[in-house]
Amino acid sequence: MSLLEIDNVTLRFGGVVAVNKVSFSVEEGEVFALVGPNGAGKSTLFNLVSRIYDPVEGDIRFDGKSILDKAPHEMARLGIARTFQNIELFEQATVLQNLLVGRHRHRKGNLVNELLFTPFVRQEERRHREAVEKVIDFLDLQAYRDKYIAGLPYGVRKVVEMGRALAIEPRLLLLDEPASGLSVEETQDVAFWVEDIKSQMGVTVLMVEHDMHLVSAVSDRVLALADGKALALGTAHEVQNHPKVIEAYIGVSDPHQKVVA
Amino acid sequence: MRTVFKTSYDADINLFRHGAQAAWYLALLALALVLPVLLDVFLLGEVTNMLIWAIAGMGLMVLVGQSGQASLGHAAFLAIGCYANVLLQERLGLPFIVSFPLAGLIAGFAGVLLAIPTARLHGIYLAIATLAIAILTDDIIVLAEPLTGGVTGLMTPTISMFGLEIDRYVTPDRFYWLVLLVVVLTVLVYRNLLRAPLGRAFAAVRDSEVSAQAMGVNVARTKATAFGISTAITGLAGALMGHFAGVFNNETFSIIISIQLLLMIVIGGLGSIHGAFFGAIVVALLPQAIALSRDFIGGLLGTGSMAIPGLESAVFGVILILFILFEPTGIYGRWVKIRTYFELFPFYRRDMFRRQKSYLKTERLR
Ligand SMILES: Nc1ncnc2c1ncn2[C@@H]1O[C@H](COP(=O)(O)OP(=O)(O)O)[C@@H](O)[C@H]1O
Ligand SMILES: [Mg+2]
């Protein structure tokens, strides 16, 4: 059984069909990439999986069960974590606090014992902190632990957002353009991290990315979208050379070239 | 600058950041405890008033500073706390020690009820909705005359607790200590909130609802919880205000009080406990400062002192505008800067607190 199944899903915004009868499934343990020109509907697909939008037709299943009867905040508890294309961090909080919010789904305290800060709550805080420190070590964020997000450079914010999603300890990680706006070296880091997330943490990754080098380096399978429709599914190489995909990128004759967002 | 070498995670979890900080706050508490010996009755009353405002300020601060929701209706919850406390004592014969926490619970419950329909409102719309509640509460107090005494109002009974009579006029020092106790407990609860997952959920909802949701935070429920905690604390402040004033009616909790409360925490510094206290000091000192300067100017001009209606609100408004223009982080923000200046002297840089441009400027691999 696939971990995530997108089954004939459609979503319209007024006259725009952002996602048009798209079907695909993501297997447990793979890195699955979505590529396509801007406006193809990639982020909208993420928002559908996050339950921000209701599809007008089709079904979305996670671990075999439909998620369409669930609220957006229940996704984290199921084990679905995500990042946003235009970074959505908690600006007036520190890096550490941002990562700790990722632990919310593991919260065991309640209103009363947290306001009294009982020894149980303290014990839980230590546990959350240990989990978060692992993420900090993994992503090399030690230097930024107590820094406020509002003052951080773009590249660091991108990493913090990924860390916050990892703090959830998800089964499925959705990364929306994790390397956009990053330097070549930083993109290289993202490639290593995605590989480790898959192989060491055993987390399944669904990723939107324009940088075809990164996509080829890390993904097992790639789905190309354009105008809300699925065009081609296969390995990075197969998809890049698919005639329909080349057509969709008119003006970008060399699909290996980084498509600017 | 003090560099705290953290040797365990508890350093970030504890009530105080380091030993010296704990010592400072304990010294402050000790001073607060002996204050009735040091001050005369009038000044002690002023300090008591300031502390009650600080409790109310903390109540609103939880909502505005922590969960990012504006309210222009908090006078309503001061009123609910105040009337509930007195009515429970007078009508049901409950002792203060029961009626007081119950008043807080009732105000908190009312806050949750308000939060359910307003969960989707933001910013100015939420402010208007809460303002409407304050106006409505004012009307209800007038209409429910058999219970509330209408415009005539009610008198607060003398508190008796553990065989002690506590009255603002008869035993001002006891009343002061009672208020101080509530202040300390409120600060503790507030601090606990800030270091617990709930406080982080508040910050998450404040800074980005969509990603709070993605982290598994139930936004509507978190907002309602913030309203509940906020209005419960505000209700307790209202109950104390009633005992402080002796008599009160619907006018005691007018719209002006709601606005003053909001201005107070903005001037004090949004998002910090300190801010509530700094703001309360301004609110408590302002009438005295205005009276003094009015006498002074009157003396200079030889006109004697005259009353100018609305002067207090006007001065308050001017102060607020000056803060928004020159120090949006409030008195607390200014205080942090001054402290840092002295800690780093002579190495302070002018742009130390300026935000970095975040776009495409990366230093992670430097
Ligand atoms: N909230 C929205 N309201 C209206 N139109 C939207 C909204 N979100 C996305 N769209 C439209 O849906 C299409 C797909 O957008 P999106 O999923 O963001 O594309 P991308 O593949 O670049 O991530 C675009 O035409 C976009 O304008
Ligand atoms: Mg997108």
C-alpha cells in the first residue's frame, strides 16, 4: 500500500483549474519530486494534502485512509509535516522556540498542569528539548539556537523551516521548493539532508523543486505537472526528456538549466 | 553583556535565567513586602492601584502580546469579575476566598464564549467585535438593575479571610498584601505559560496561523484558550478594582477603561510581563503628574489650577503616538536597549537592534 495516494483530485479557484484530475501515489521510503512551471499547481497540491483546501472531486488517502474528513491541524498528528514556499516561520520567536512548536503533536500536558508547570511538564520539556537538539545538530543550527527569526538571513530561515518540520518526527515530509533562493553550496547541503532524511530517518519525502540538479540527485521518481495536469511520471532523466515536458517549458530549451522561480 | 553558560536544558526551562536574575527578583519582592512600612497611606494606595492595573495589564497582555489578538472590550471582563465577586458574596453569602477565584473562572468562561464566534476575526474586526461586547455589557449592567444596582451601583463588602478583616481604607496594608499575593501568583502563572507548550502555541498562532496549523496546533481552540486565560486574569483584576473602589457602577468599567488598558500595554511593551508593569506605572502616575504640572502652570500664569475635562486621555494619547513613532517596542524595549548599552559600554553599536534584511542574504556557510 502506498503511503500517500492522490486519487483523481481536482481543485478550481473560480475559473482557474489549479489541479485537474491529478492522480499519483508516493511509496513509503522514497523521495518523490513534483516539477513544473510556475502556476502548474504544485503548491496547491501541497495545500490539498495539508487540508487547507477541499478538493472538488477525488480522494486523498494517507496510509490507506482518506484524510478528507480531517481538519488541517490533524495532519501533523497523522505524521504529515510540511514547509512553505514563502517561508512561514514564527517571526517573533527564537529558532529554538520555532523548533519546539514542531513538537506540539507530542504534547502530553494540559492547561492546568502547564500553568502550574508541574514536574511532569518539566520532564516533558526536557524530552522535547532533546528531540529538538537532535534536529539542531543534524542541520547545523547550533549558532542560531537563541536568535530571533526576525533577524535571520534567508538561507538560515529556509533551514529552520525544514528543521521545524523534522521536529514533528513525520512519516511524510512535504518540502515546497527547499532550495529556491539558496546558493549552490547551500543547495548541495539540502541535497545531503534530503538523502539523510530518507535513508537515516526513514522519512518519505514529497518535494517541489525547480533545480533539476537537485531533483536528479535525490529523487527516486519525478512527476511533471503543467496547468494543473500531470504530464509525465518516471525517473528524473525520463521526465526531463519527455516531449510533453519539453513543450511545457517553452522558452527553456535546456531543461537542465535551473528554472528561475 | 552577561554570557550565560548553559550546562543543562533546565537553564532554558527554569523560572529564572540565572542566579543573579533570581536574586534581583527576590530582592524586588522583599522590597514590595515591606513597602507598607516605608510608605504613607496615600502612596500605598497609589501603589496598590498600580498593582491592580498591572494584573489587568497582564490579563490583556496574554491575549494581545502572546496570542496576537486585539481586544477593545476588556473593561467588560473587569466588570464581570467585579460584579460576580460582589454578588457571590452578597447574594450567596460566599466568603471572598471562594467568590474571588470563582469570579475569575466566570470571567474566563465568558471570554471563551466570546472567542467561539470571533475565532475567525482578526485585527480591527476583532477589536470592533470586542468593543461591541463592552458596550453591550455596559447596557446589561444598567438594565439588570435588580441585580447590579443599575447606575446607582453596588458597594463592596469588607473582605474577611482567615479571621482577618481586609479593607482598603481600614487596613490598607492588608489589602496591599492581598493584591501583591495575586500579582505574584499571576506572574508565576504567566511565566509558566511562556515556558510551556501552550505559550509556544500562542506565539505560533500570533505569528502565522497557517503554519501553526501545519504544526498540529488547533488554531480556534488555542485562541479560545488565550481568551479564557486572559479574561480570567482580567476578571480577578476587576474584582480587586471593586474592592479598591468601594463603590462601583457601569461607569467604573466604561469604554475608556478598555482603551486605556490597551494603550497601557502598548506603551509598556507588547509581549512581555515587564510591559504590563511599566504600562501600569504610567497609568498610575499620569493623573498625579498631570495634576502637578497643571498646578505648576496655573501658578506661573496666576490663574490658579483649573480642571480641563479630557486632559488625561489627551495626554495619554499623545504619549501613545510618541511611542508608536519613536519606540514601537514600548518602555520595555527601551529598557532592554539601555541595559545592553551599559552592559557593553563602550562597545555598543547604534544599529545593534536593527533587523537584518532577510532576502537572499545568506551567511550560513561563511
Ligand atoms: N488561493 C488562491 N486563490 C486563487 N488562485 C490560486 C490560489 N492559489 C493558487 N492559485 C492559482 O492556482 C494555480 C496554481 O498555483 P500554485 O499551486 O501556487 O502553482 P505552483 O505550481 O507554482 O506552486 C495558479 O494559476 C494560481 O494563480
Ligand atoms: Mg509553488
